[in-house]
Amino acid sequence: SEIEEEWFQMDLGVVPYKKIFCKIGAAAVEKLNETLENNQLQLSTAKNSPYYNTFATRINHWIKTLNDITESLDAALLVQQQWMYLESIFLGSELIRKQLPEESTLFLGVHNGWKAVMDRAVKVKNVQDIFTEVGLLKRLNGYNADLEKIQKNLAQFLAGKRKKFPRFYFLSDQDLLEILANARDPKAVQPHINKLFVGIKKMNLVENKYDSKKFDAVGMTSKDKEVVDFNEPYTIDGEVEDWLKDIEESARDALRKSTKLALARLHRNKAKAHDPSVLSGWIKDFPGQMLITTGQIHWTMRCHESLAAEKVRREMRHLKKDWQSYMIYLAKQMTKPMSKTMRKKMSALITIEVHAREVINILKKLAKEGANANSFDWKKQLRFRFEDSKECKWGNVIIEQTNTQFDYQYEYQGNPFRLVITPLTDRCYMTLTTALSLARGGSPMGPAGTGKTETVKDLAKNMAIN
């Protein structure tokens, strides 16, 4: 009688959801499960009692009733969980509905059915009356089957989007769906840009002068507020994976142009590339990533020319002297007031150029022993060279180390922290680039906290790969 009285008074705690819908509250579920477990234990004990035959009909009735409530409750909670996930997708985005018409129709049927169940729950209130309704369990199982089918088709749809634009693999399903739902609104996509492109904090958008509903992407801004302008404005329109792919290519083209212009500025007079009058404008006018890249191209060219010269020792002495004066200039610049962006740019440049100076010092000593442009001590360095290309008017940067060769990838990095390069770092680079050239993998090993991951990441920065 206690069990009967408890269930006659047990109401289902239905709470508002998004103001216009209802759902089963978490507190109600916890209380229901606890009551079900206790009552089922009591009935199991009563079934083993010597007085079972006297109350067999009532005991068996309540065992069946509680089992029915448990099954229906579990099915309802499963429907509710999947419905809550899919509701914002199919009811909140017209674009998703257009791209998944069959799934949208199927979900609308489930939505209306589940809403009817919840409306009845609000009206009836009593748990026993709600979950022992004839045919309810069958309907709930049908809703679950439909929702699982929708989930499966949705997963295939997202996989297709990721195949078209592989950077979507960096995102969770929820983030990707949010992007797809706002494909025509680049401002709503902005919060996810940094998850797709590590170096880009946001796209620089302006209203299209021919259509006020559209936006033009005119550049990009890094986390440290460095701004890089695109070569020409790009009008954002069409499928989100298509215009993001075009934004990626616009960013690459901007860096290609910047690289060629920065190198041309530095090489107006190669002998005076490190003259303060040249360096001041070069450092100020170009992104930090391109300063490092063109600086490495210049360093590679100067070292190679000196090692290939007839009087190697004399050329190496001149090169060392030139680099020392260059480092003194950079150090003096760091003592002057400057913006945070400029300081980060200078810090990263100095870190790389310090290593360049150390290599020059080593090569100068080895020149006394007959080192030349073909010596392994030079070939083992990560070397950069620029070459003109018929396919791209801005040319290409080639990275070489030992007998391996790679194309510079032109992915925007911003001005991240750069690793101090040691002889061990050089050996790691050599091993990893050799592995890459053979289409193999490389895995640095060693104690925790020694910089294994940072070394791999810094090699990726050198190659402009995120």
C-alpha cells in the first residue's frame, strides 16, 4: 500500500526549456530512479516472502508497472537527449534544413511527437499515468530509431564537409554545425577562425560596396595584433567551405607577395643589406614571419657565396663582421620604446639571427680546415632559397637540409615565440626532415620537459605549416 500511495502521488518534474519547450528535469530523473530502485527492491523481497501467495496479484502488477515505467522513462530520456542536440540544428538553421531536407522532415515528425508527449506530461503530471500510456513505449522507440538515423546521416554530412575542407577536422561537431548554420554571416564565423588557422585571430571585414548584405575580407589580424592585408579584397559568398578555402589561399598569396617584396628591399644592394637605412624600413614594413624567412634566405645566400669563393677565409671574416654589426643594430633597437607587436616581431627575429651568427662563427673556424660550399657542416643546416616560378608570379621559397628539399607552405604564423636553436635542435631537424623526405614519421624521445614537442612545432614554424 505504501508503494501504491507513493506512485499515486508521484508527479513528473517537467521544466521549461528555451521558454517555448519543456523537458524532464534532472532533479526529477534522479528522484524517480532512486524511488524505482527502492520499490523494485521491496517488491523483490516481498516476492520471496512466505506470504507471497496472499498478495501475488498485487505484487506482480506493481512489478510489471514499475518495469514499464523504467523502460518508458529510459526511452524518453534517450529521445530527450538526442532531441535537445538536434533541435538547435534543424529548427535553428534554415541553411542546414535546405542541405538536409529528408532529415529535416524526419526530425520535424519526431519533434511534433515528442512535443505532444511533453504537453501531455504537463497536463497529466502523474508519472504512472504518463509512462503506462498504451503505445507510448513503442512510439518512443520509434522516435529513437528515427533520431539515430538522423544522427548517422548528419555525421556523414559533416564528414563530407570535412573532406572538402580538411581544416574542419580541427573542430568539434558542435563548432562545425555552428559555422555551417552561419555560412552567410562571416561575423558569426569569426570566433572559430583561430581554431581553423592558428596564426589568424580574425579576418578583417568591410561591407561590400555593391551589396550591403555581403562582406569583403581585406586582410587578417594575428593574436598579437599584427595586420596583414590581402593583395585584393575577397567577397565572401557561397558555401562556407568554399570561401574559407579562398580565404586561406588569399592569405598565402599575401605572404608570397610580402616575401618577394621584403627580399627585394633587402637585396637592392646586397653588400649593404644590413645598413641601418635599409633595415629600419625592412623591419617596419613587413610581417615578422616574412622578416625571418627573407633573413634566412639572405643568410643562406651570403654563407653559400662566401664558402664558394676563392678566398673562403677572407670572405668568412667579412661575413662574420657584417653579422656582428647587424646583431648590434638589432640589440640597440630593442632598447628603444616600441609597441608590443613590434617587440614580439623583433624578439623572434633576433632568436633566429643569433643562431645564424653562431653558424657563421663555426663555418669561419672550419674554413681554416678547408670547408667549402659542399661541406657537410654547411649542408646539414636548414637552408632557405628563393626561386622565381612560372606558375606563381611571386615566386617560391625552397627549404633544404642535407639532401632533402621542401616547399615553404606560406601558412600565416603571426609572431609566436621561437625556440632557441642548439646543436641538439639541429640534429633533431636533420632527423625529422630526412624522415619527411622518405614519407616516414619521426618521434623525438627523451625525458619530460626537455622540449621535444616544441622542437617539432618550431620546425613546422620554419616551414610555415600549422
